[in-house]
Amino acid sequence: MSLALRPARKGERLGLWARVLRLNWALLLLVAAIAAVGFLMLFSVAGGSLEPWARPQMLRFAVGFAGLLIVAMIDIRFWKAVSPLVYAGALALVAAVEFVGVTGMGAQRWIALGPIRLQPSEVMKVALVLALAAYYAWLPPEKVSRPFWLLPPLILILTPMALVLMQPDLGTAILLAAGGAGVMFLAGVSLWYFAAGAAGAAGLVSLVFASRGTEWQLLKDYQFRRIETFLDPSQDPLGAGYHITQSTIALGSGGFSGRGFMEGTQSRLNFLPEKHTDFIFTTLAEEFGFIGAGSLLALYALVLVFGFASMASNRDRFGSLLTGGLTLTFFLYFAVNVGMVVGLMPVVGVPLPLVSYGGSAMLVLLFAFGLIQSAHIHRRS
Amino acid sequence: MSRFSFRKDASRPGAPPRISRRGALLLGAQAAVMGALFWRLKALQIDSADEYLLMAEENRINVRLLPPARGEIFDRKGRPLALNRQNYRVVLVREQAGDVEAVLDELARLIDIPPHQRSRALREIRSKSAFVPVTVAENLDWETFARVNANAPALPGVTPEVGLSRHYPEGEKLGHVLGYVARFAEIDKDREDADDPLFQIPDFHIGKNGVERALEPVLRGSAGASRIEVNAVGRVIREIDRKPGAPGADIGLTIDLDLQRYALRRMEGESAATVVMEIESGDILALASTPGFDPNKFVTGISQAEWTTLLEDEYRPLANKAVSGQYPPGSTFKMIVALAALEAGVAGPGETVFCNGGYKLGDRIFHCWKRGGHGHVNLKESIKSSCDVYFYEMARRVGVDRVSEMAVRFGLGPAPALEMTAVRDGIAPTRAWKLARHGESWQLGDTLNVGIGQGYVLSSPLQLAVMTARLGGDGRMVAPRLVRTVGGRPAPAPEPAPLGVSAAHLRLVREGMFAVSSEPGGTAWRSRIADEAMLMAGKTGTSQVRRITMAERARGVTRNEDLPWNRRDHALFVAFAPWEQPRYAIATVVEHGGGGSRAAAPIARDIMMRALYGGEPPLRAYPPEERREIEERREQERLTPDDAAETPRNRA
């Protein structure tokens, strides 16, 4: 083994070539492979054309991938040092969206930065993990479960959650909470707190529902109806229910080996909603069947495994927590998206990571993978 | 420390602990979720694949949208203005038809398919998916429909259907007010409600104009759905369940159909507009603009030739002049100038101005319409005889900004809200407005022009009616409304705010208006209502549409009759009645009609009388000199009952 492949010692500075050699090549290839699946599907849903989706998506990926490599080359200690700034910046963006944001596609809010339409809540998902990882890397391990030291991370999580809820975007708020809770879990916060948190949330939900029809009703009637549709889309057969029905048919009709590339009737005939964004997994499953859909899921699973391996082998607490938290965020993205498309979860607007058409999520995810690579390159063992 | 918290690595004291145990737990949870996703994929794609493949192949539309019945529209007395009619039509599905041209030829032997309809259907068939039904012919009578039905086996892909289509029984009498519905088209994709699932229905009609457009959300209702099972050739096997949609709400308009019909008939042959308002409630009783167009033609799709004819008519039948026409209000604006001067305290009620036929400003002379001048005139006389010099003087004293402020209070600035489309704002110019709009500073000459309702001032007939209703009312900013009931419930009517004008000043101006049309010598004396109980107060206006050139000025004013039609003056008349207890306000504009007293006042008077008497007015309501002629005409009509003969057509 050459010198370059040995783990770095504390305080050691690596040369550029050494850093390139220490890249986590498996993860890098997986990211590119998943994105390539996305290009193929975008080409297919456009009826066999690079326009209007595949070409811009490839361009964006190229730019984002270059960004990933640059982020990876930068010392993880730099990212640790700037994590409070990144968090503050993201929080400012999320707050700014309240004032200058543009409503588009339901509740999602965008902010225009020149030609790019940025969704600050996407940035926040990564920034939150960064901030929490830095906090727990700084906090002496024996203090992790003391009630007082739980307050800062809770504030870090609840502030952006509250802002996102005001937009209102319940789905993203829940994902933020799950991502944040994941980092706290990895940092070793006592399980009793998680049990108490879960019990409290369940209690709050049942209290809200119990209040319905009484004098102290906590939500408006229409809000209750919205929640009902959220929980049971079949109550709204023309909106979300219609989409799920058509999506299920498309999936099922793909069968084991699929109907063939660009042969999916459900996709071709526009039965599928949002076929190039949130529902792109359906097209894949219709055209390439269980083999295609299962393979993509396997690629995702491999990302999780390599992410876990990188986390477990890293003695740098910040890098390790960061890798774990970002891998979890990535998992939440695709689990919620696939869960929605196969009808296991309510319809929420979450893209399929690295595959769905869209700039914001793609760039943020590639940045996140850049951070994971940086943590991997500058790991200690 | 809990035993679940992380493990100290005993082998290397002081080194940060690994977090692999918690990580492993989390990975396990993720693996469980992945397992669930795989299990679900397997269930869908392997276990039930055949079932779903069948659904995808044969059950292509398994949720069928049921279009709601559109809300119907009625007048204030419940007479129908827009209805849904059973529409027998024939649709064609490309993938079942095979050779579309051949099937169409076969079909054309049974029913009449005009060439433009055929080419439109072919275009639509080509642009849509193969399985989407496209309407080939509609509005068939029952016999034709039955013939297609009987021959259906010989016509692959052709299905006879019964749907609802919009029908406007009054035709062009309410075309401008109601607007029309038409197919949801490409350009409608920008609408705020374009994601309504109803728009997936081929042939779904939406409001494009007028009340149909403005009240679209109320009229449309929401879609129902029926889940149906169909076999491989698309035949419905059974309906699994059905969720009825909500029909759109019926609308009761404030329009009085009788009055609307009469107003249109009375203005026939002119390019004109009239708005009649009930002063107390703000109800629009008539909103008429001539010539009109038949909205029914737009529902099925208008032919290119008809469309071109409508577009090229110089009388602009497609424009609703009552709300979108912008005219200099001319002398009908003088009440506003008078009120502004009175309120500002720069004019006294008895104070007189001497008119010698012109008003000198620097080296320019602003003429009064009466060349010889009016002599000494006070406020009331100046309105009665419409003396321009008096108002040049008052406008100069009070200044344009205060005149404009008064105009806005009377509804002449921004247009009042109305459940319509194409309602345009008027212009109540100020100094700041001219600087912003034209980049020039305000001149005193501009102020004088505004004083007689010329120059930059522009108003629509609707705005003039609102102004008159506020002049005739009890000092409140009565707002116009077009909708009385929605879904059988009365539409909310907000309490109007006070005008903030002194009642004494308002009375002075009204007395001037009374003199115009109810005292000998008033400019509208010839078009008075003679019935003591129904006396009318009004104001004539004649507004120039062109600048008078220096050459013309030197020659003397050119007679209107000598000009081409589109350069003649607009004729205006506004009025309220009865004098004692004003109930109705009216504003009439006759485009290029000439003088207001000659062209607009007689029309407005006749329409006003219809409103006052709720039908044909008694003879005693007419001035004695007219009665003979009226009587003779009525006699003639009884012999030849033809509605159109009642009014003389006086287009020059």
C-alpha cells in the first residue's frame, strides 16, 4: 500500500494527489450510476428526446459533480468551522422565502437567485445535519444526554421546522425532524428521550383530533379535512387518489421484466402525473419491471452500505456524524418518494434523489455527497 | 448514563468513541424499510402483475370524471338567460375507428358535417391521444341522432352521446353581459385554476368572457367521479362506485330582461351603450351595448368568416362599450366641477360669471358652445344651459387636482368592481398623472379643458351611471352590482360609505340638473317626462373626438353632419328620476351621434320611462307635442305587431 492510502494522522495535511487517491470511489460511481438511470428515464418520458428534460439535467449534473469534487478536496475541518455559518445562511434563506418567495407547485416555495430557483428547505436539510454534527463533535460525550445540552440541538431543529411549517410544508418539516433526530440518535442521546418524544408527538396528534367538534377545537375544519385526505387519498379520488391509482397500475403492469424501454403505456399516454419529477420511479418500474426498479433500489441500498462503512471506520467524530446524518437524509428522500409511489405512504412532494428532474435537490444532494467524500478523505482511524 | 448510550472504547482511552453501534441500529431500521419497499414492489410487480397488466391494457380510464352541471343564470325576475340544454352529439375515437377519413365519409352520409367542422375535428383527432373521444358533430336533432344510433355497428369508433351544452335563449341581447363558454383551450393553461381535474375532460367548456368568466368558480361546480370497469374494446362492463359532483350554483342577475330588451331595441342601428342603475341598491337593471353578438355562436365554435365580419365591423360589436368604452364625458362632467368648486368654497350658489362666448387665457380663446355667449349666469343656470365659460372659470379657481379628487369620489377614476370582464378604468387626470403618463407638466389650458369634461378625462358609461346614481342618491357611495343571488341566497351587499359632500351643495347641483330636463330652456327640455310624478333631472353632453384644427377654427366650427361618421362628436346623456324620490339613474352614450340633447337624451328618456312605469308608459308621460306621433305609431303597431317598428331608425 502506498503512503497515500494510509489514514491521516491527527493534524497531518494531505497533498492534492493523496486526497484524490483517498476518494471513496465506490460511492462516487454509485452516485454517477444513479444519475445515469435518471438521464435514461428523462429521455424516455420525453418520448425519446433529450429535450426538454434530459439535456438540462445532464448539464446540471456535470456542474454539480464538479462541485462535489471541489467540496471533497477541501479539508473537513474547514467544513466543520463554517458549519454554523452554513446553518445561519440556510436559516436566513428559509426565513427570506416568507417574504420574497414565489409559490409554485402547491406549497413549495422557491427563492430566485439569478437564473437558479433555489428551494431553501432543501439546503436546510444538509445545513441542519452539518450544524448538529459540529455541535456533537464539540460537546464532550458524557454531557450528550444531559437535559440542558439537549436544548441547543432542539432549537437548531425546531426553528427551521417552524418556518417550513408556516409555508406550509408539513412533509419537509417532518423530514427535517427525522434527519435531525437521526443525528442526535447517532450522537448517543439516551433512548428514553426518543421514547418520550415519540409519546409526546402521539399525544399531541390525538389531542388535536380529540378537540374536533368541541369548543376548544385546535384546528379549523378545512384543516382537518386536509389531514384526512393526507391520511387517506382514496377520499379524494380525483386529486391524490387518482395519481396513486394510476401509479399503482403502471407499477403493477411492469411485471417482472417490464414492458420495454419507452413502451410504458401509462407513461406514454399521460396517465401519470408529474412523470418527470416526483413520479419518475413509476416510469422506471413500468418500463423495466421488477428487475429495473429493484436494481435502482439496490443501488440506493449500496449507497447506504458504503455510507455506513465510511461512517463506522471514521474516528473523527464530526466526519462520522456528518456521514451518518447525510446518508440518513438521502435515505429519507428515496424511502419517502418510493413509499409514496408504491402507495405505502401519503402523497408528499419529495423528489427521487439524483433521478427526478429538478435543479435544487440535485445540487444540494451532490454538495452533500461532496461533504461525505471530504469526511472520508480526511478520516482518522 | 443509559446503557443504550454509546460505548467507550476501552482499548484506547481518550480517543473519541466510535458510533458504529447506533449506526448499525439505524442501518437495520433502514434495511427494514428497504425490505418493505421490496416486498411491496414484489407484491405489485410479481404477484399481481397480470391483474395490473390487464388494467393497464384494457382499463385505461378507470376513473371517469363526471362533469358537473354548470350553474344557470337568470334575470332579476327569474327568467332564464343562460341554460344547459341536452346536446345530442357524435364522438369519434381514433384508435377504434382505424381509417378516420373513411369513417367520417360514411358518417357524412347520415348527418351534415360542414367542411370547417370536419377540418376542426380532424385537427383535434390528430393532436390528441388515440383513445380520447373527439366531438365530430353536435346539437343534432333527435331524428338524426337516432339515425346515427341505428347505424352505429357500421361506424367503428363512432359513439352517439348525450351531453349538456350551454344555450343563451336571449342570444345577442345579453352577449356582452353574459359572455360565453367555450372549449378549454391551450391559452387557458395559464389560468390560475388550470389544474382542476375537470379540464382533463375532452370538450369541457369554461367561461371565457363576461359573467360566465367572472363567476366561473361559482358556476362551474366540482367534478364527480365514477369508477368503471371496461372490457378490452372499451365497453363499460359495470360501474364500481360513483361519487356525484356538486353542480355549479345558479346565479340571479340584477338585470331586468324587459328593460334590457327595450334598451337594445331603442338603440338599434346606433353604436351606443346604456347603463340603468337602481339608486338605492346599486342594482344594474340594464347594461346594453349595440351592436351585439350572439354568444351561442361561440359555444360551438364560430366560423372564420363570421369572426372576421365581427372583427371588421366599425361599430365594434364584440366590445362591451357600456363597461369598456372610454369617452370624454363632456358636459356631463360639469356637475363634478361644480361640486368641487362649491366644496372648496371658491364658488357661491348665487355668484354669477359673465359669458361673452369665449374665455381668454393668454393669447388663446376657449370658446363657449354658444357663440354669442350666455351673459351673466349663476351655478344653476350654467348647468341648465351648459355654459362652458362658467366652468372654465370654476375649474381654474378650484384647480385640477381637487376636481379630479371629486371625480374619483363619484366613481369616475378607477372603475367600480363589477362581476364582469373588460371593465376598464376611467381617467381622472391630476398634475402628477400627466407628468407620469406623458412626461409633461400640467398647463392651465388642460385645466380649462377638464372643466368641460374634455381633454384628458375619460369615463365609461358604467362610470357615468354610477356618478349619476351618487348625484341622485342620499349622499352615499352607492356601488353597482350585477349579481343578486348566488345559489338562491342573496349576494352580500356591503353598506356604502358616505360621499362626504354637503347635502346643500348636492341639492344645488341637482336643481341645475332638474332645470336641464324639466324647465323650459334647459338643454334637454324637448326630451322631458311630462308626468308630474315622474319628473326627470339630467345633463346632456357632447364630447369631441378630435382636436379642432386652427384652419377649422378660423373657418368657424364645422357642422357635425358634414364630417365622416367616425369623426363626429359623441352624444351623452345622464339622468335620474323621479325628481321627488330618485329611484333610477341612467347613462347613455351614442358614439359619433352628434349633440347630446338631440341624439342621446331622447333614447335615455324613453328607456328611463320604461323603468319608471315598468312597461309601456302612458301617453300623459310624453310632452304634449309628441303625443300625437306616439299615438299614431302605437296604433300602427297594433295593426302590424312587429317589435322593431316601434322606434324610428335615425342613424344618419
